[in-house]
Amino acid sequence: MALPNYPLPDLEKSLQEASRVLKIILSPEQLLEYKSALCQHSEVLLEAHHHMVKAASGHENWVSEQFRNLMLSRADSLPASTSIPVVLSPTAAARVDSAQLERAAALLWAAAKVYAEPWLVEEDELMERTQQSEAFAACRVPGKPQDQIQVYPDSLHAIVLCAGGVIPVQILCHCSPGGLLSPLPVLDIYSQLVEAASQPVAGLDQDPTTICSFTAVHRHVWYSLREQILSTGGDAAASLGVMESSVLAVSLDGCYVPSDLAETLNIVRLGKDGCSFRYYDKVVNLVVFQDGTAGIVFEHGALDGMVAGLVTRSIWRESEMLSLNLTRPLSSGSSTNRFTTKPLRFPLGDITKICQPVSIPSTKDASTLMTFEIQSYVDIFTALRGQRGLFDAWVNFSLQLALRQTVGDSAVNHIFVVPTHMRHYKHGRCDPTYPVTTQSCQLVETLLSCIGANNTLEYSRSLFRLFHLAFQEHKRLIKATKKGQGVGPHLAALQKAISPENPLRKFLDHFNAPSVCITGKDITEGLHCAVGNVYAPNQLAVTYLGGRDRIRMVFNGNGNFAYILGQLQENLQVTLKLMMFLAVRYAIAGQMGAIECLLESERLDRFGEGETCGLLSSQDAGSQKGTNFDTTQKERTSFTLIIHGGVMEEINLDQMFQGITEFSLQAALCLGAQELAKGGTSINAVQKCVTALEDCFLFGTGKDAMFNKKGKQEMEATIVDGTGMKFGSVALVQSIKNPLKAARQVMERNPHTLLAGDGALDILEGIREQDTSLGAEYFQTEIWEQLAKKDSENFSKFSSPRTVGAVALDDWGNLAAATSTGAWDGKLKCQVGGTAVMGAGIFADKSVAVTCCGNGDVLLKLMVAHKVACLYHYKDYGVREACQKVMSEDCKGSSIGIIAVDNKGKVAIESNAGMLVGSVVDGVERIDILKA
């Protein structure tokens, strides 16, 4: 499949988007002025647009050309404008005495491999390779009126910049004369580095800092100097040719990195104490410090941030897979080295005298860099990454809120930009998306008004709706950009085309150099720290780097932003946690298929009226335990629904964990209640509740299923339709997303009532194949283990929930029950518990429905659910009394929980351990985390 050309711009769409953005950032008076100017000068814009379309129609990607020209026409110092610094992830331990050279050799070999095998960068994705073809063996050559990216396809060497000088080393060779390229054996590269590092300190004509400093000055100055060097000829011109034609540069810095990561990032970019071996013209500059810490400086004129990240990941990954055995002899390939490992000579004569004042900007003079890290549970970050675009929206909304807290109402005057990856078009780079919307502003305003003491937030469904609306608009804008409807380049071209005296010009100026650029990736590999460049006055670049259990935020600010970075960083640390409060709930609702259900809830729009969305305070949470609901206080509704998320031993839940657990129960309860409220059946309601809990990572079943001693999941589930005493059960099922759906099919489409193992999966119909053949990675959750380790005092007696269940009475008087379990960690292969056995962990008929959780062997031995039903039927016990008697007489010493409802709507919730419960009784919704 060939990649398409980039679409030509649409003036109407571009002006619509411009008006949307300007409506947010301009005052009412300024907006009227803009609309008036637009009406008066529409013909001018139309004419400029037609000229632009005519010029662009002959190009495969006019946007990339425009951005590239913008970057290459910048004449200010590269390290302060277009350099993108990266700190690589730490490597496996190397020998202390040779850490620097070993890491440098491994990285050079990996870079050579990635250059020779470009498909390593994109893996299985179809992407253009225009930028990759200008990453290696490429140089930004100073020019007039603008610089050019010069590529040297025949290059086989890198240059080493160290105290001994500028030293070429060979890193590539041809497999056969004129054949394919391949990296030189890593030991040969290492041996050359050893020779380079052993050179004496460079003299004046070999000092690398002189030529490097030239590449850091104003580009017009460097253009003139370079012309003088080339016109003079001799060793200096030849040496410069060797540098420019190299595959990449590697700097062997003679210092150790500081503990502060932002300072390390700055040193990667600028060097330390005014002494730098950075050859900024080179598109890829590796930097390796004495302790083996490494970084890369990329040239933004050739590569955008996304490609720089992909190249970094590929180099890091290949270097980490390399085993550098220094005890082996060097291969014969070393004799193919075209270079003697000697420093290049730069006899510059009078040019050196002219350029004495030239120096690379110090870290003190450069734009300000700051960084921090936020950690949370692995499964929280996995959930955020699970919905496309949610991670990005979470960070964006958090930054909007933090900036508002930092600078007040003036925050809305700043244009935010999200570079959106466009490599699915020929020669694609990144297009800007403008993520601040009316919806995100409304979300920020509402959050500002309801943030409580100690930066706490009370969840409400109206906040959920506001987040949903802001997120959907965020996704819509990203999607529009990806379709080639990004308007930033179009508006920039129009701004350039109209006269400076035209009153429209000042409004289009806003799009030429946006104030805030935010970019990043939800999961990064190989990137320890990185930040975008700032190329305009008063600009802020924010980069986020996601990890398994953390996110790193990095700031690069100049002008006015440099003065507020400290406060902005402090506020963002808080707002990321506050916005995560909403984003994680949204992610969980998405996992459970409950977003639309929650949005349709009748209480959705109620906020700030004393409603707590059915959630009880921690003080009230234990009061429901062992109580019978008084159905005489309010007019009784026609259905009753109770769900449980399992029992667990006493453990202290932190605020976030308790909040998302309560919300997850609420989401499942909402699905079942909605089914019943619309006149649905109890059997469908209990299935909706339980399958939603199976889809969540919190409840020990389905996604959170445990691994047995053989490292496999063996899940159980049962569903019972009390009307006709019909039921279906499955046991020992593996690789299936929803065991309860399989149990439902056993009940309705099979003459048998219990099927185990692969036999249970053979009868499945109507369930997507991808939901019945899941790999082990789907079930890899860690949240309960992490929580238990945090609560070291109770760690020895902690056990997480393992079973979920639901009972319901519908509008027609029918009872149903459902239950599902992911078993328990380390159970024996083929061991079956009470969940799969009718009468043990579950029971339902026309009069009563019961489901249990806890110790499966106890449920089996005592047939707990059946005992409750027998006491109800034959001893004339009420449903609550029956549960209490079984709990007090039969379940002592075991962690057991029971929920039940009879055909009169009477309910019982009993447990001798902690229990997670939700209910709708008499129209009142409650969520409880019961204490043992």
C-alpha cells in the first residue's frame, strides 16, 4: 500500500478552526475586531489561498516542506533553538574502568545497524522513511539564505570528539564489494575507541572545541567562517569534509553526570562548564559520559520529535541486546578500517583569531529546563493507555489547569499545540493540533471551583460528563489533524502571504509561534529523559514520557515562561493527580463498557447539591454490614439489585484506590440497574454486572484472574435463572475474557449444566474469537500485590478479592444470580472451587437468590448457598436471618461473604471479612467497602 500525498488545504475549514481558537484566547472586543477584519479582507485571504494551493499542488507534502524550511531558515544558535536533547535509559552494568568506552562502542554499533536496516525503526507500521534517510550520514550545512540538510550515502565512519581531538572511526562495511551495508563488528569499533581515548590532549590545531564552537554560533556567522575555511583549503577544509560526511558524531565527555536529571539533560545539550564536544551541524550526536550515562542531541531541522524518539528507542534496544565480550580476540574485519585513528587537523590561522570571542552558550544562559516524576500503580497507567488518546488528554487537561493556577485568567491567552504524527503521508512530519477547547476550559473552570482543602476532589457524575465532553472533543481534533485537516501550516502560510499592514496579520500571528507545545508518548523505551526545543521568544515546550508505573514531565522554557517554571512545575504535580482522579475512572468505565450508561444516568447533571453519587463516607461504609433494608421508608421500586466484588482480609486502602474501587462497583451496578429500570430481565442484569466486573483489573476474575502453580489461569463462573431453575457453569477455562458469557451459553445452548476446560470453549457462539484466545499478558495485573506491599503491617494476612457476584429481582418478579472467579494465586492445576458448583457458591429459584464469595473449599464442603436456601424454604427464616445463621454456625474461621434477595425484595449482605458491595434497593444506590 503506497502512502498518499498530503491533502491540499481547505480555506473554509482552516478559518473555522482559527475562529474556534481565537474565540477562546481573544477578548470579546478583540474577537469582534477579528470578525470585522475577516469580512473586510476575505478576498485578500482567498487570493492568497489560491496562490498557495497552486504552489502546493505540485508537491507531495507541502506541509513538511514548509516546516522544514522554517527550521532551516532559523539563523540563531542551534543549541538554543533547534537542538533536541535526550538522555538514554540506563544500561546493564558494565565494568567500571571501561563503562564509557563499552557504552560508546555498543551505541555506535547499534546506530550503524539501525542505519543499515531502517525497518528496525518503524517495525510493522507502514511509515515514510524521508526523515530516517536524513538522520544518519547527514549534516545541517550553513547556507544563505537558509541552511540545507546534506546527505552522504557513501559514508562508513563516525567521528569521535574527545580531549584528544576529532578522530574518525569506521563503524560500517560492505558485506561484499558494492553490496549491502552492515555494522562493523563491535569489538573492532571498541578497539578504535580505545585508541582514540588514549590520544594525548589535543594541541591548538587539533582542539575539537574550536570547530564545535563554530557550529553553535549565529548561522550567518558560521556560514561566513565555513566559506573561509573551504576557500583556504588544506587540512582544515579536508578535516571539515570528514566531519560533515560522517554517519554521526559521538562525544566522549570527561565528566560524570549530576544527580539532577534536568541538569544532565542540559549538559547533554550544551556540555559542561562551557567546554563542549557537540558538533551541532551533525543530525545525530551521541554523548557518553565517564560513568556510561549516555544521551543524544538531534537536529530538529531534519527530524521531528517522534522520529527522534523512534530512532532513540531503536538504538537503545539494539545496544541492550548486544553482548560485548571483551575477552574475545578482534576479528579480521578490523583490517578494513579506512582511517588511521589519528586526530584531524584544523590549522585555522587568522580565522581562529577572528573567532576568539565565540563560545557555546552555558547552561546558565540557556533556556530553563526542569523535570519531575509522578508514580502510581502499574495497572492505573495500563488503564490510561488502554483508551486511545486518553493518556494524552489527561496530560493536556492537567497542564491547562496548572497554567491557569499559575498565571490566572491570562492562561487562556496562550495557544497550546500538540504535534500530531503524520507519517502515514509521504514525507510526513508532525502537524499542530490546538487542544484547548470550550469543553476543556469548562472542565478547568469547574475543577477550580471544587478543589477542596489539601487539593482533594469530590467525584460526581457531572464531572465525569465534563471530562467525557472535553476528551471527545480532544479526540475529534486529533483525528481531524490526522486526516490532513491540520490548519496550523495553512494559517502560517496565509499569514506570510498577506501584507504586514493588513489587520488580519496580527490575528494570524498567534498561529505562527504558539506559546505552549506539549508532546510525548504514553510508554517509552530507551528514553530516560527528553525535551522539545524552544525556537521562539516566550515559548514553553513540555514533554511527557510514560513508563510502566510513572510519568516523567520535562519543561524547556524561555522568556516569561522561564520565570514561572518553578511554580508551574509545583502546580502540575498536583493537577496531574487531580486529573488522574477523573481520567482513571473514565478509563475503567471504558474497560467495563459503562461510559454511555453513566452518561445516561438521571443524576448525571447534578453537581454541588449535596449529592455524593451514591458513595458513602468511610465512616458510614461499615454501617450497612449485617443490616436489612427497611423498605417501608420510601415508595418501593420494582427491582432490587445487589453486587459484590469479593471478600478480603483487613488492609488499609489509600484514597485513590478506595475511590476507583467504589467507582468500579458503581459502574457495574449502573449497567445492571439500567437494564432493570428499562424493564429488562434479572438474568440479563446480573450478567451485565458480572461481565463488567470481569473486565475490570480490580476484582480477581476475568482480567484480574490469578495464575495457578503452572502459570495458567483457570477460571470458573455460574449463572442461574431462578424462574425455571436453569443454570450453566464453566470451570477450568483459560484465555477467555468473560467466563460468565460462556456459562450463559452452557445454560441456554447445551443440554449439560457444567463444562470444564477446553470443552467449555468448544460450544461458544457469538463471542468474538479475540475474546476467547487471550494471551497471558492480558491477565497480568499487579495492583493488589503493590497495595499489599505498601501496607507492610497487614501484608502477611492479606488476600485480595477473588470472586464477584450479583443477585437481582426484576420487574416481573423473577430472580437470578451470577458469579465468577479467577481462582486464587498458586492454586493446584485443575482444582475447582465453589463458584462452578450450584448450591455451593450460588443458588437461585423462584423464591430466593444467593451468591457467595470467599474460601471455595468451605463453600463446597458446606454447600453454603444451598444451606441458606434451605433455611429460607424449610425453617421459615427470613433471608437475612438465614444468611446470619449460616455465617455464625458454619463459616467461623473462614473468610466468607454472602449476598441474597428474595422474591419480596428483602435483601441480606453478610460477611465475616472485608467485602466490596453495591446495591440498588428502593431506588437508593449504595456503594460500600465493608470492614472486617
